[in-house]
Amino acid sequence: MSRIVFLLNYPLQNQIDVGHLDVLEASFRNALGEFDEAVVVSPRDNRGYRLGKGIRVISNGWTNPLLYYLSPIKDFWTVWRLARRPETKLIRAFAPTSGFIAGLAGKLAGKPVLLSVHTDESVAARDAGRRWLKSLLLPFAERLSLKMASKIGVISGHVWKYALRRGADPKKVFMHHNFVDVAAFKPHAARARGAPVFVFVGRFTPVKAPLVAVKAFSHVKNAKLWMVGDGPQLEEAKTLAKWLNVDAKFFGRVEHSKLPAVLAKADYFVAPATAGFALIEAFACGLPAAAADLDWASEIVRDGATGCLCVPYNSRSLAEACAKLEKNGGRMAAECRKLAVTEFSLDAFKERELKAYRELIR
């Protein structure tokens, strides 16, 4: 009997809410290629989950806001108890915040820890409006988590450099791109002709800047804007689009399994701020992107080849990038698809993970 323990940095339900549970499930199921059981610790959570044979979810309670800052103590206790068991061979954390807890439990139990780093946590904290105490403690916890980790997977060159600046040992760091299911996300055989369609996919929150997208399309003529997602700024975005006379269609929340059908009917992708998974999913569908020059976007949005970069959170700059795509974007579709298939395939993702597991437990 062998076990891997996954410690999430948010309740599992959060991933369900944004439609990306299948992304986490891919990692959970892939781990069963090396381990007999995958245990998932979901913090601040009292829900029940069934993810299939071999995957067990521990909902780690304490959703009371008064106990919010005590949640890490319970997470540590749960992970440490699991780590002490001889069948537990490896602990995996998906962010430096949970990585601190996983690293401490791993050190005390003598078990290796695989840490994933997806973003610049200081920027994420600022953009998400995190609680002041968490923002204060985060840099300290992040540095310690990077030092305690046995191996560190980063999703981009930008994040690689960030991890090194935060004190990560270069020998521990390896490139572990996000993935896209290129069999599900693929170009449509025949797109309808007419006004070009630009699509935005993301939460309607300031960090994703949906209002910037709407404002930009008051300057982009003879084009349609599709907005996919929901969140606190959804109604404001609808009102703004109406006021600015933008030809916008709001889809609301779309299940991840149905997103390929929406993307395949569009022509271009827009990201006024951070783009996340949706950017590579759009590429897999052959959609060139007008994207903010943030984080890792500049590594794959190559001006004139796979899209156009713009100034983050700037509607005028985004409008100019969209205008460039209208003129030259048609020839970029094949290059976008090629990049998604060669650099972000699910098969390559799975193999990198299994290789990292084997190196750590043998």
C-alpha cells in the first residue's frame, strides 16, 4: 500500500465553482499510476466529495470566519498525521501557502514534498484583496515553503525566476507547464463568417478586468465581444456594455466541459489582465490572443505569431491589440494550435508528474 497526500490551498468546491475540477482530477488520477491511494485534504471545507476509486477527500472543517486564522493549524495536524503513516510516501502542495504546512509536516515526518508554484504570490495577494494578516505573513511562509520543498514545479519562465528570487534552490526547480486537453479543445471545422468574435473567459472580478474588456470594445468597431463567466462585476459589465453600445453577449458561467464549443465558434481571445488556463485553451482552439503583458503571457503570446500583447488593465491598449488581430490574426491560428499541442499536452503533463514522483520516492 502506497499513498500520496495532496494539500489544497482552498476548498475543493472553489475549483468546482470556476469549472476546473477536471484539471485537479487529472493530477489526482494520474498519481494512481504510481500510488495505490491519493488523499486530498480540502481546507475550510465541510462538504462531501466522491471522485472515484482510489481518491479520498478529507474535508477539513472550520468554515466559521472566527476560526479562519486557526485553519492552518488543523491542516497541519491532518497532514502530519497522514505523513507519519508508513504507507504515505509523498506530500504534494499546489501553492506556497499550503506548501509551508506541507513542508513542515514533511520535515517532521521525514517525507518528501513536491511543491507547485503558479504565480507571483505577492501580486496575487494584492489583486485579490487578501486579508492584511495573510498578506503580511505570506512572504515569510513562501520563502520557508520553497526551502523545505524537495522538488518545485513551476508553470513558466516568469514563475521560475520569481521562485529563485524568493530563495528556491535552482537544483530543485523544474518546468511543469499547465496542460490543455487538445482532443476536447480544438478548432471548429468551419466558423461562421461575419463580424469577428472576440471572447473573454474568466471570473468577473477586478483581477481579471472584465470591465476593461468592455471599455476596450467601445473603440473596436464592427466586432462582437463574448463574455464567459460570472462574479461580482457581472451586472456592472452588462450595464457598462449597454451604456457604451458594445455588441456584447454574456454567457454567464459555462461548465468547463462545454467551454470548447464556445471557444471554437469565436475568432480571437482577449485577456485584459491575468489569463490563466483559458489562454492555452483558446490557443488549442486556434484563437490568437490580445493579452496583457503579465506573468507568463509574454512567453506564449508572441507578437505577430500567436497574438498581440497590450498594457495590463488598459482599455485603449487592448483595443489597439484587437485591431491588430483583425488585420493579421487569421494567419496565426495554426501557430496557436501547434504551440498548444507541442508544449501543453496532457500526456506530457502526466509524464512530467510521474517522473517527479519517481525521483522523490526512489
